Amino acid sequence: MKQRLASLSISLASVVIIASSFQSRSALGLVVEACKINVAITGSPYPCMKVVQDKDPMSSYAVLREPANKERTILAPLADVSGIEDPRLLTVGAPNYFEDAWNERSAAISFRAMGVPPQDFALAINAASWRTQDRLHVHIGCSTPRFRTLLKSHKTEIGGSKFTKLKDSGWWAKFYAADNLSKLNPLKAVADGVDGALSNMKNVVIGVFASTLPDDQQGFYILARLIGASKSRGSAEDMIDPSCQF
């Protein structure tokens, strides 16, 4: 048994070392697979922070620091889901990885962020054409100053009835009144509400920003952009401050 565990530790260490550079687009998938195997054999989620198992393989996930950037926290499914473009994510009963990421935010963010107000937390996912890894992952952190300013400057344009294309920004935005994401799947909301998104999900980038309106109504701003449309650009890394330092 000890020899088996030693061999496993060496194998896991090799996977982490190989994947740490993120030079391969499958590196994240290798790390997640290592976490899944380690939990099954030893009970430890290493090299992940946490592994959550579900009867539905698609609903199982891992929370981990990005191998190439230990400050970034991400959530990735244990199932082989390449990214936002996977058609299974829009089917009835599909897992809501944004909800999972929101529920894991307190465990995922460093101790420095424990005093951060809930309205500053944010989540984001990259388009297939922008990401470096072909394993879906949701970035967890806080909104960057750039996007706090963007939302503040366009707050009068953003409503709750439909997605609005913000002037001179290339972003579509909508506000949803909700305390959590249990009844709000941002992927489905964007696919159904943003022009051209459903047929071109591989080129969609999505950000979810917790917010409290002046009347104390809690909710979430959902921002979406089609990469390549009108030369628009955007990434999850631009939206998320992983350390929540202000």
C-alpha cells in the first residue's frame, strides 16, 4: 500500500510539473484528472483545493489554483467539457457551473478577501477563441476597477427586461434581481438573450458581477461579448481580480 501511494505521489507530482507551464491546451484537464484520481485513492483533493463529487458526472467539479498562476482561482468540471461552446451546457438539467463557482467563492478566495463585500465578487468564463485551455473553467475573484467603472458609467442603460448593447463598449448587459444563482444560469441567459450568441457560443465571453442597487435590491449584472464581432475583444482575466485587492 505504501509503495502504491508513493508511486501515486510521484505520478501526481509529475502531472503537476508537466502541466504547470500550461504550454499544452490539455494541461488543465490533466491536473483535474489527477485531483479526481487522488481523491478516489487517498481522499485528498491534491493538487486541487477541493473536489465535489455528484452522481451526475457532469455536475462534479474541482476548485483549484490555476497551475500557471497560483493567484488565480478557478472551478473546472471533472467531466471532459471543453468549454462554453459544449452543447450539453444548454440542455435541460445541465449543471450551472456559475452557481457552483458562486457557492465556492468564500473557500476559493484568499484570506485577504474575507472582508470584501458580496457585491464586489465576480465570475467569468472565456470564449473558445480566447482561452489557452480546452477544459471549461470559471474564474473566481472580484471585479476589476475597469469593469466596476464600466458598469457604473452605463448603469442607466442597463435594465432587467432584456440585454442592452452598451454604447462604445461592445458589451451586452442585463441586470437580474436575485440573491444567488440557483435560478439563474448565465450561459442560458446569454444564449437566449444576446443577439447571435446561441449560434456562436464558442466566441462568447461572459462575466457575472454581484451588485446591490441604490434601493438595496441585490442581484447580478451579466455582461457578454462576441469575440470577433466588430473586432470586439475581451477576456475573463480582464474582468477578474483574483486577489480581491482594492
